[in-house]
Amino acid sequence: MLHAEFDLQAWNGLEAAWQQAPQIVREELVAATWEAELLFEGVVKEFTPTGATELLRASIAAQPPQALADQVIGVTGTSLDYAVAVELGTKPHFPPVEALEDWVRRKLGVSDKEVRNVAFLVARKIAAHGTPAFGMFHRGFNKARGAAATIYERARNRIAQRLAPGGAR
């Protein structure tokens, strides 16, 4: 699992603001986290291979942020178990030939008569070399990191504005 974190403790005054007006800070950080998650979702999908069904790409989604007592947690991910193998690649192993048949049919355009033989050849290649890492989450996070930092900077400014005398609470 890729774990990425924006540590907002470096913001001068954030802890004091959280104690002074926790609801304002929580509202702004939840909104910023949701925006960053949606950005991340879109960028990760750009790097995700389509495979035979586009199922992996379609499964990647942001989950609504959770606000805890002193932090906001956002998650963008997938529940598909093979996503880790696509993200990190695999060592050489012999996969089940049947599992490759749809991929061979759709991606390689092989006739039904030849599908089993070609799927076996693909399995042999995987047995010899493994599968490549696509790194869609890693690359997506790196690409979106700067924009996400900007999202949180805008949230910090909104918090400061709302806490200033005469600010909208």
C-alpha cells in the first residue's frame, strides 16, 4: 500500500487555530482533502493501464474524508486485489492460463481458436520475466503533489481569513 501524507503541523498557528475554532479548521481541511483526493484520483487514472476490461481504472476512487479529533484523513484507492501487482509489478511466476485468455482475446485480437495457445505463451513469458510495474499511484501522487500543496495552502488562507476579526465564521 502506498501511503502519502501531507503534514500540516508545519503551518504556523494551525494547532492554535484548531483549538480556537475546531469546526472552521475541520470544515476547511475536509474540503481541501476532498479536492486533493479528487485531483489524485484523476491523475492516478491517467497512469493506470486499461487492461482488457478497464476495470482497474474504473475502480480507482476517492472516499469522502474522515475528520478525527485532530486530523483529517483522505483515501484514494481501489478494492481490487490485483492492483498491487499492477502498481509494483511481479516477480516471475506462472499465472493461470485461463486468467489470461480474455486479455489475450481483447488486447491482442487473437481468434478464439488460438486464444489458449497464445495465453500459454504469455504465461510462459510472465514465468520467465514477471510483469512490469506501472506505478500509477506513485507516479500520480508525484505529479499531483504540487497542486495538492496549493489546495492546502488555499485552505490555510481561508482558515486565517475566517479567524481574522470580522471574518466569516
